Amino acid sequence: MAKKPLSPIAKARKAERAALLAQRREEEKAARAALKRMNKKPRCVECQSWNVRMTTGEEVYPNRPDLHDRQLWICECGAYVGCHKGTDYTPLGRPGGPETRKAREAAHAAFDPLYKRVADRDNLNIGHARNRGYRFLAEQLGIERADCHISMMDAAMCRRVVEICAAVRRGEIKREREPGEEG
């Protein structure tokens, strides 16, 4: 049995329904993407506000065209943080102001060489050594390991990281060996 050809009116209705369905799908996709961004929205370390928005490097770095395509979260107080490349707006940490960003750089400058030296000394994967270093740092700071990452810290906490790392270098603080660990 052959299908009866659609009338021009029926064809137009079918096309209209298809267009509406496609529009709904796009709207749902946009809503899911917005929800995904909202679920990743970081809290500002400076003012503790959740009122952060997505922006690009063009706003934050107007004189750096090489950074204009970068995605960043920016707070109403001016603090900002970049996003992981190749992700859907996943923040690199919590937004921080100039003092905090400078303190984070100093904390990384103090902390990173220590775990890299341990990785070389103990022949460890760099990620494993970094994780051990952060676990040790969390113990020294008295915080949970899950909350211990320099990109999540405020300026005061970063200054404490620098002090702890300096004490480790001077030999004033020794890391406890884990059961089964050599050295």
C-alpha cells in the first residue's frame, strides 16, 4: 500500500513541528550547559561570595591578545580564576585578588620543588609525589586533604605554606614515613 503524498499544508505543519522540536532540543542543551556551569561555579576566596560569572581573558587581560580566548570566573569584587583548558568551565581553583594570586605563586614556588625532589629521590610518579606532598601539607595545616590545594587557599594560608616549606628545607619538620615506605 503506497503512502498518500502530503498536502502542502501538512508538509508545512510537519516542517514547523520539526523546527520547534529542534529549537526545544537546543534550548534544553543550553539549559544543561548553564546548569553544568552553575554546578562548577567557584566561591570567591576574598569576599566568600558565590556571585561569580564567566568571562573571557579579553576582559581580564585587555592588553594580552594571546589570553583573550581563555575562560575565567570573575567575582563582583574583581577576584578571578582561570578554567582548565578543554573542560566545560571547570575552575582551576577559587577566585583570588592580586595579593592572593601573588601568595599562591610564592606557595607554589616553595612547595613544587619539594615534591619534585621527593619524586626524583624516591623514583615516584610526579602525580603520586604531589599527592603525598599535599597530604603532608594538609596534616601540617590541620585541614582535610580534600581542601588542601594551593589554588583553593587564601593569601594567609599560602603564607603558612611558604613557612612550612621553609621549615622542611631547614630540616625542622620531617615527614613521617608511611608503613612499607622505604628511605
